[in-house]
Amino acid sequence: MTTPVRPYQSYVYAYPHKTAYRKLPDRPLLRDLWDAEPKDALSLYLHIPFCEIRCGFCNLFTRIGAPDGLTGAYLDALDRQATAVREALGERQRVRFATAAFGGGTPTFLTAAELERLCDIAERRMGADLRAVPLSVEASPATATADRLAVLAERGTTRLSLGVQSFDDTEARSAVRPQRRADVEAALGRVRDAGLPVLNIDLIYGIDGQTEESWLKSLDAALAWRPEELYLYPLYIRPLTGLGRRADDHDPAWDAQRLRLYRLGRDHLLAHGYTQQSMRMFRRADAPPQGADDYACQTDGMIGLGCGARSYTADLHYSFDYAVGMHEIRGIIDDYVARPAADFAHAEYGRRMDADEARRRHLLQSLLQADGLDTADYRARFGRPPTDGFRAELEAFAARGWLQDTDGPVLRLTPEGLAHSDAIGPELFSPAVRAAMAAYERK
């Protein structure tokens, strides 16, 4: 009999996590880091670290509001960084961006005119053709105004992700996200009026006071807009967040509740014509293709601009300093906007990636997708099968009923395996990454 495993340990959206990054003593030049990298299908990510409010569950790198002039100063710094990074990439004809995304924070915290400037930085400084590649933008209901959406539509946005979380006003307040359903519905109407090809709606389950009935009502309210995508997130209680000061994340009864609500939501969406792409992501069967799936921006060849963005080469993942606490985040943003252009030619915080970490990362990211991992592709990439080095972990997953077959042509999670993605991911972390994350001093 297998030992019960906590199903909600960590949402692994990138590996290694930023808490495993450390200051790079040599401050390597970006020109040297990118010199030998393939640059014909890069991903571009621009980070805007501002929100109108901070939700109680949020541990993202963002600050509440912006004093007069700060967003303009931030865009000035982003422009300087883009200029330095583009120069480091080398000859323009050898560089092509295949995808782009604006995240945060809340990119639509910026005004319409500032969003125009953000797009100009991506296009004129970096050379990304936003109208020719998939462009995803995150927004909140309060900031999804008609003028901002018009800019995004005109500049080529193909996907808008709206953080709704709940259509129940009481639940929204419980998650420290004060909003009214009427305002959410109005925002969704504006998004549809803007004609953006793909609408994604984020919802959260496990909120205090949420019931199966209220969860289904939120799902049905979202389905009424026929979103092309839906993300269903389990609520987490993390240190240094609003909810983290008054609740515990390790409650078996809460785990059981979240699993019940997950299964209910999954089955409800499948019954309404959605296909499951991962534990969190569901796509309408007739939705227009968006190219790479939701984990593709975490592959090598990622250029991140902004003080909360990560960049990935084959050998180094790097970023600026990371924090969750408000005071520390403000200090990092202030440092970023004051930087001269020359500072942006170097990598400052990061983690070196060896062959073992590269294999782990590919296995982890592929296995957590519903389509699973193609073992022939893995062997072609790494010269060995995934069972060479990870047999014990894979056999443990199979013993728990989470993995269909450890030696087949595709390593694919079972439905219960997908449900336990947030337990599977952390089990594939290397000992070195675990140690670095454990030693990280929260700030």
C-alpha cells in the first residue's frame, strides 16, 4: 500500500524556481551568453510589475499602484534594457521571435498610451512582429477598459487572459479580491467586443466558503461567455501574502475539498466540449490554434524584459532579484528604473543548468501536459531514455496509479496523475535545487 501524498505541494510553472537562483558573481555579458544560442524562434516576455490591488493569494512580483511618473520611468528603463539586450543578440537578420507575451503584475495597469509604448518597445527595439506571432496579454476586469483593449487588438493580441477567480462576490472578498460580478461581466463584454481571437478566464477553487454549488455557478457563468480557454487554479496559501498571515496550507480536509472541486470542474468542462491540456488548462475543442502550448514560453530561447522577468539560455536561467514582500519589491523596482543602459548588458541573478537539470526540466514540463512525453523525442534530445536516471520516480508514479506506462512510446499521466500534478512536479526536483530553495531567505 502506497503512502498518501499531499496533492498540493507546489505549482511548477518553471523549473528551477526563482528561489533557487543566486547572485552571479561574474555578472556574465549577455553577448557571451547568447552568442552560440539558436535565435530563429525566440520567445519574448515583457513584465509589468504593477496592479491596482494585490489579491490575498498572490505571491507574484508586483506592487500595488504606482506613484506619479513611476510607470513612465519603468518604461524608460524597459526601453534601455531592450536596447542593450537587442544589441547583445547580434545581427538582426539572425534573430526572429516566434511568440510574445505581456505579463505581470497586470500589463493593462498601464494606460492605453503606455500600452502603445510597450508594443513599440517589443517591435522597434526588439524586432518582434507582434501582428505576425501569437501575442498573449494578462488583464484584470477593472483594467480591461475599451481604450486599452482597442490598443491591444490593433497591435496584434491573439489571446487575452482575464483574472476573474470567482463570479461570486462573497468568494472574491474572501480571496481578498474585492470585485463585483456586474463589473466582471461588463469587462468580459468589452473583451468580446474588442474581437480578440482567444479569451482565457482564470478561476480558483478552494476559496474559504466555496461549495460545490457555488463552484459550478462560477463555471457556468464563465461558460456563458464561451471562452476559448479556461484555467482552473487550486488556491494556495503562501508565505508573505495577504492570506498567508492567517491560514495554513497543510490541511488534509482542505486538500480533499480542493480535489473534489477540481474533479467536479474538470468533468464539467469536459462535458461542455473542452479538452484538458494540463491539470489547470482547458481549451474549447473548436478554439483557434495558438501555436505552442502553455508551457512553451518556459523553453530555452526565452528573452525576458522587466525587473520580474526570467530569461533562459541552454546553460543559464537568469533574472533580477526576487521578492514577495511589498517593501522589498518596491526597492527592486526603484533599483531597476534607476539603472543606466550599461547595467542591462549583464546577467545578475540566475542558476546554471547542467545536463541533468536540462533532462529533469524537459521531463517535468512534458509529463505535466496531458499529451505526455514522447520518449523517442527525449532520446533524440538527450541520447538516453527517460527511464535512465528517473526510473525510480517513474515507477513510483506508476505504483500510485498516476502514470499509464513507464516504458511505452509516450509517458502519459492518468487522470489521477494529472490531478496530482502539484505533487509530481516537486518529486522531480534535483537535490541541488531542493537545497537551494530550502536555503532561500524569504523577503
